[in-house]
Amino acid sequence: MPARLTKLERTGLPHRVEAARPIADPRKRLLRVIELLEANLGVAVWDGRKDALEVLVLTILSQNTTDPNALRGYQNLAAHLPGKHTGKDAATLPRDAAGNVDKVKLRLSNAATAVEPPDWPRVAQLTQKQLADYIRAAGLPDSKSGAILALLAWLKQTVGDYSLDAAIEQLGVDASMDALSGLKGIGVKTVSVTLIEALGADLCPVDTHVHRIVNRLGVVDTKAQRDKTFALLKPMIPPGRAYSLHHNLLTFGRTVCTAKKPDCANCFLRKLCPSAKALIDAGEAR
Ligand code: SF4
């Protein structure tokens, strides 16, 4: 049976728990934030190993676009250059009432368990223009095709095959992160998302939500430098808590601590948050 697409799993019974007082030390504040996020949103649990190359290519395709668009580009590529049949079944993707892929429930990393991959050796032989044409539905086809071809060339050179799992096993997580994030078009966030979703690495990728929230909470002060946020945050997170922190901050950033008009008045982290008063006083909060 093909692996079924699963939604993000969470354990625990979330209930409303509020911050009681300010905490001066940013590291201790982060720990309290982790506890309060888990108490209010549950503990997000990694849902199992996936092929790292498939997750990374899907993640590259998802840059600056929606997950359904990224998936369309990936499926179009696989339809034109099909790989060996592995028994994956796209019918297990979540669907809305109209039968389209459900934009809310779709998790791109899990699409790797539901969608047949392309034939990577044949993809590696394409010109950049040919690949760009196949993945056009995902947007930015020129830069994304360049990134994918650079990745495949690096794999061939590093392990003699198109296996990112083999490369990570050979180099280790930290060296793989350095090498992959040095390839054009593949940044630290894209690699760290791949490592947590494909391998369950104990990392908290820093996307726009994570960056904004930990800065508002005064855990770091990194302004526009997202990769610096990742480097500073990494040693501050207690072992085993990074995966749940990442997913809880995504949920929190989409619902409460939104980019515009965060809901500071009803936020369970408000008493810990050095930005709340200024946002409320300036009328920039809901
Ligand atoms: S109080 Fe406001 S700014 Fe601070 S974490 Fe909550 S929603 Fe975000």
C-alpha cells in the first residue's frame, strides 16, 4: 500500500494557557514560548522519513508560490519524464469539495509520499530551458530550473548518483547543509525544511513567520537577516523541541502574530512580548 498522505500530527490536548510575567533572559523567554505554544497548540510530531531529493525539489518549486502551484510543476515534470513506478498514489492527496487539491490541508513535504517522482537521470540531461518549460506552473522557472540542475550535478559529483539521502549520509547533516545552501537558488531555509521533513532533523527552519515572531518576542534582534536568525536560534532551542517549535510558529504566525495587525490583545504570549505595547499603542495591532 502506498503511504497515505497524513496531516501534521500533533499530540497533547491544547488548552488556553497564558504567559504570567516578563522574562528578561531571551533564552529563558524562548523556552517559555516553546512551552506556551505547545500548551496552546499541541506538540507537532514528525510524521516519518521521506525521500530527501523529492522533498528538496518540491521545496525549491514552492519558493515564492503556493504549494498547489509547486505540486503542479512537479507533477508535470514527472508526467513527461516518468521514473520507475513506486506505487505512490496521487489520489491520497487531500481534496476539496470540488475535487481539487486542498490548498489548506496540502503539506508539500508529504506530497513526496503521494506523488511519483520524475526520472532524475533524465531530468539531469535536460537543458535549463527544457526543464524551465516543464516546471513553469511553479513560477520563476528560470531560477528554479537552474537550482534543480545545479543540485543534480552536485549529487552526481558527490556520490555518483542522484540520491540526496546517500549524500547526507556520507557528509553528515551539518556539512550537507553547508554544501547545499551554497548552491545557487537553494538557501538555508530550503535546505533546513528538507532536513526536518525528510529526515526529522532537530532544526527550526526560519521562514518569514518564524523570523518575524522571534524578533517581535525579542528572542533575537536580526532585522532583515533571516539566515542570521537561524544561526542564533539553533543553539538556543532545547534538544528535541525544534520541529514542534517550527510548526507551532507557522500556525501562530498565520493566525495570531500575523505580519499585519497581530492579535496582541488576545495573544497568550502578550505578557512575555516586548513588542506588544508598542504595536497596540501605534494602532498596528488588531
Ligand atoms: S503580543 Fe503581539 S507581537 Fe507579541 S507575540 Fe503576541 S501577537 Fe505577536
